[in-house]
Amino acid sequence: MKSILKNFRVFAAEEDGVALTEYLILLGLLVGGVIATVGLAGESLDGAWSSWSTFWGGLPGPGGGGDTGGDTGGTGGTGGTGGTG
């Protein structure tokens, strides 16, 4: 137990240890704040993301819009010409 206390005192006496501890506390507070905010506003965020998804999904593509895929109707082939045999 004494060695743990001794190591803690040495760590606390160094400036690097104190600065690291401060940054870790700030990081923990920021992460906790983000988690709490997302947790409290989760339903609103879900609605906002769905709205954006619908908006972006309805825009035309880079080709200028319209349906460019699928069957175009075509003629289906030239048929046979018979033999000369």
C-alpha cells in the first residue's frame, strides 16, 4: 500500500502528470456531455436525420435526373434471314 501511495505522490508532483490528469478530466466531461446531449435529444435527431435522408434521396443524380436504368424497349433483335443453300 505504501508503494502505491509513494507512486501516486511522485506522479502528482510532476507537472506532466498533473497536466495529463487535467486533460483526462476535461475529456471525460466532454464525452459525458456529448452522450447526455445525444441521449436527451435522440428523438429529435432521429426525425432530423430521416428528414435529411428523404431530401437527399429525392434529388436527381449527376446525370440530370429521370430514370436512366432498366429496359428501354428496344427492338429485340433482327431475326433470321434464311439460308442460301
